[in-house]
Amino acid sequence: MYTIKQAASRSGVTIQLLRAWERRYGVVEPARTQAGYRLYDEEAIDRLRVMRRLIDSGWTPSTAARHIHDMDAAAIGELLAEMPARPELVGQPDRETAGALGEAFVSSAAALDEPGFEAVLDDMFMRGSFEQVASGLVMPALVALGEGWQEGRLDVAAEHAAAGAVQRRLGAAFMAAGRPIDESNVVLVGLPPGARHDLGALAFATALRRRGVTVRYLGADLPLQDWLDAAVRTSAAAVVIGVVIASDVDPAERVAHAVRAANPRLIIAFGGRAAADVDLSAAEPAMVLPDDLVGAVDAMRAALDGQPERYARLRGGSKKGSGTTVAAARPRRPSTVHSSSTRDPGSS
């Protein structure tokens, strides 16, 4: 028997999502200890895994739940054995849905209605795979949150409370992704000194970990020397530097230059709204990751496999320098909340 934390980790979902599926759809019915704590058996874990994989492949949560309800343990086991571990994503949430959920998220944040914005996040994370939800719903909602702050609809306390809720969800998803058996090819993901908007970077790190890559997430505002020390201690194969706003560009270049000088064989990649402004010649060869979350993960996997040309294109010369560098379309906001603000209420 497993606790709810263990069940969430083994099935690849967050604790919040597990509770939501249990409450709303009755996908599992855990036993209870005398103290009232949930306990889940192997059949429950299998049901949760099937639910996650059906949703990953494009099923709606309600349809997937009805399908699972009609199956016994043997049928669940057979279906699980036939299903791919990482199915291809099907579609993205439509703009109307994303807009409505984003507005509900901002409105509840403005009122400091924590149950309200937590409920919106519950709704978001029930609508698809992590990758679909993160790129199609959560990141647009964070952009709307930043715009709401710029327009004076909400204050710093509201923005921080809502962004903190998102960070907790992403952190839980990162932990639920588990640790690969093979700890080689470590990828470091973080932001350079002074850069603080790290939610997109955390989403990327989570998606990469879900694809079986060993990720060390280093967070925001990481000093240059700590980048170098982390690369040495982990024998890292790659570093991904988040570049979200214009002021992140110069420190990102300094990190890349120092890392490249310390290890000529290290894979260096940039991601973020301002990544296209980075002088790639400072760390040649270097990559700018693709715009979408899944594409960015695919690009990093290809680079680790020694095939960066599958997802990158050669660009002759960089914006500030010269030479041929490996580059591609820039990734979607490896961190977000404020899009073009000249004042900054703090880390998101």
C-alpha cells in the first residue's frame, strides 16, 4: 500500500491532480488508515497511470474516467501494457478556453482568493498532459497575470500569491516525474545572476525530466561561480540558461562564456523570450531552443544524442558577433509573468 505522495509519484501525477480525479471522477477509491490517511494499492496505481496516459493521448478527463470505470483489474493491466509510456500529444487547449481560465485566474488572484485560483489551477491540470497544460493554459495565464499587474488590476501581493501557487504545482510535477535510472547526461537548468522569473524554466525542466533526462534544476538568480561549480560537481553534459527579459541577456552571455571556457565539450542552450538577443558567438557552438515546450525538449534530447541538426538550423553569424552557430526558433517564455514591464514587483 502507498501513501498519497507515493501514489502520485508512482503514477506520474501531482497530489492535487490525484485528489481531483478521485473527488470529481471517482477513478480510485483509496482505503483509509484509522487516522484517516489515504492508502492506495497497485490496482489504484495502474488506474491512475491509465488515466494519465489516456489524457496524454488526447482523451478528455471525463471520457477517460468513464472508460476506466468499465474495466476490471485484468483489463486495466492489459491496457497499460499495450499503451506507450509517453504518447504523442494531441492538440492544445483552444484560445477561448485558455482566455476564460486565464481571466478567472487573474480575477481570483486580484481578490487574493486562494481557494479560487487553486480551483482554476485544478481545472487547468485536469484538461490534458503536463506539456499541454503548461504551454497552452498555465503560461498564458501567467502572462495575463503580469498584464493585470501592469494595468493596476492587482497588486504585488496578489501576483506573488498566484505565481507561488503555480510554482508549487510545477514543483510537484517535477518531483512526480521521478528520477531516471541512468544518471548520465545531466542537464543543468537555471537562470543567470539577477534573473528572477523562473516559472517557464521550471516547466521546461519538468517536461525534460518527464522524458527520462536527468535534470538538475538550479532556479533563479544563480551566481556565475555556482554555475561553474554545479557543472563540475555533476559532470554535466548540458546547460540550459533562461533568458526572459532584456536585462537577462548580458548575464546569460557571461555565464555561457565562462561555462564554455571551462568545458569546450559542454552543450549550451538558451531559452526564453529574450533568448534571440543573446550573442551566441560568446559560447559557440550554442543553441536557442524551439518555441514550444515539446519542441524544446525534443531539441535537447537530440543534442544529447549527438543529433542537434534534427531540431536546429545553422545561422551564419549572430546578432552581435560573427561566425556560424547552431540556432533555432526561440522557446516560449522559460519564465514568465511580466512581459514588458519597466518596473518589477519581484520574482515570479
